[in-house]
Amino acid sequence: MLSLANCFDSKDVTDFIDRTKKFLNTQDFLEIYCEPKIDGVSFSVTYVDGKLINGATRGDGYIGENITANIKTIRNLPYKINNAPEFLEIRGEIFIEKNDFLLLNTQQESQGKAAFANPRNSAAGSLRQLDPNTTLSRPLKYFVYAIGYSSSKFANTQKELLQKLSDFGFQTNPIGEITNSLQELIDFYQKLLLIREQLGYEIDGIVYKINNFQLQDRLGFIARSPRFAIAHKFPATIAETKLLNISVQVGRTGAITPVAELAPIKIGGVTVSKATLHNFDEIKRLDIRIGDNVFLHRAGDVIPKVTQVNLSRRTGEEQMVLVPTKCPSCDSTLHIDPDNVVVRCDNGLN
Ligand code: IVH
């Protein structure tokens, strides 16, 4: 399973369009199918004589994990398909919706289990379960969007493919459009950027695919990415707010991590009042002081990060952050690891 080349601005998109036109020796704008880039776990599912026989994760692209028993628990993923090619391998993305992720984390915590950092991790963790009954209890969803291999051809374009896959009984993303100009393509990107937070699932960009499969075949691949498609990534969501305090958290291994307590701020549609700071070295490196105005980054992940201090708003009233010397949980003396990064409570079983 390959990956997509990324692009970040309209200049990169123009370059992609120009490159494909040059490669195909044409002046005409080529129809491009635009669809959301789902921030989930990519998977492959194989059908022989219409029967699901194998499911795999992407892994390193060559070898993935066998998830056959677990994907069979996903509702709406057909176990049998009619009138299918003899051999059919389909690719898509498995994900957990944002609301379901929050509910799942509440359940995890109430059972004393570790919470997942974001919806993508919760989907990956759910697929990695040894007991398919656990996977069955997880609210996994999926969309399919590509063919890995098919013993016979049944679509000529990406749009037609999605229609046929939907006819076979697969879930395909209803959001997707053919565009006929750079302007239409950019309009689609802007529209999705605006409605991104209202979608039930996380997306991290738009995938542009040359719609016509004959042209896709001619364009082929370069290294480990197709020449006929590209991912236009969304910018990470950034916001600025006041750092009210820094609290400390004791992890499972005794690591003491600082947590930024923030004046609540809406970032990417979600109100945030806490952010991760990783470790005390990071606070020193960024010269973060209590009372500072800080920039936050939220890129797909649900827990945002403090990335920078807005020095232009410093008043001189800010207070330096002190590295704690006593464990907030058991009051033992804390140790600083030799790498000077992790502050740790090693009070054994106590
Ligand atoms: S097409 C050659 N379409 O993004 C790969 N990928 O780095 C063709 N992804 O590994 C993939 N949404 O897991 C395609 N609508 C979409 C996608 C999508 C998410 C993932 C996929 C791939 C990664 C690209």
C-alpha cells in the first residue's frame, strides 16, 4: 500500500496540475475528483469469489497486520458481495467518529483503562485487539476509496468506482466532487475547510485524484506515491490564549508531566482549557512563564500543544515555572532522569 505526496498551498496544487498536464502532454485541465482525506487507519480488504477472506492494515506499506477477524465485526462492511470480480482488493480508511471517541474515552476511564489520545489512535487500538469481541464493542466506521487489485475492470473513473463500490454495499464518502478548473478545486478545499469541524469524523485535508483511470495508468507512480493523486493538507488549527497556571500530572511510570491550564479558548470548534507541555525542559526551551500569552496548535489530535510564547504581549509580571521537588500524589522527593528531561517519582509500589 502506497502513500500520497502532500501539498500545503495553492502553488503546490498548481505545480501538481502542471506536472500531470506536462506528463500527459496536454494543455487541457484534466478532470480531478476531490474527496476528504480521512484521518483514520488505512486498511485493505480482499474478496475472493465475492467472499471476504482477508483484512490488513497498511503497516510499513509492504507488510501490515492481519485484522481479518476484527474487520469482520465492522457493521456495514459486506461479508459477501454479489457480481464481484473473482479477486478484488479494496482500500479505505477505518475511523471512529468524534462523539463516539469521547464516549469511548469516558468508558475507558470509568473502567480504569488508559484514555486514547485522539480518534485515530482509538480506531487503531480497537483494530489491534486480540479478542474480536472487544473490537465488536467499538464504534468503528469506514469509507472505501480505491482499488488495490481487481481481476476484472468495472469502473473507468474514480467517480464511477465509488458508485460501483457503493452498489456492492460498501460505505463511500458522500462528500466528493469532480472539478473542472483550478478555481473549482480550490473552492472545494475552502468549502471543506469551513465545514471541517461540523463533520462527525476527523479529516486532515483533501485528496485530489485524476478522475480518469486510463490517465491514472499513464501517469503511474514515482517512488512510493502515485503521480495521479496528491493530498492537500489543512493547516493545523492555531489559537492564542493566556497561560493561567501549570499543574503537574503523575503518569503510570512515575513521570511527572506539566499540564498547561489555560483561559478557555475555542480552537477548531472545540473549547480548550488544558494543553500538553511534554516536560519541564520544553518549558525552559520555549521560555514559558505563568501569565504568558501562548499559541496553541491542534492538528487532528484532540489534546492541543503549546508551541510558542507571544513575547510581544509580555508585561514583566509573568512568573517563572518552578520544577516541583515533591510528588503531587505521594509527596516523595522527585528525581530528575540523567537526560535531564523527565522528572520522575520512583517511590516504588508506594
Ligand atoms: S487514496 C496511493 N483517498 O491517506 C494511496 N487516501 O498518505 C492512495 N487517506 O495511506 C490513497 N483518505 O490511508 C486516498 N480519500 C482518500 C483518503 C486517503 C485518507 C489516507 C490513506 C493513505 C494516506 C496518504
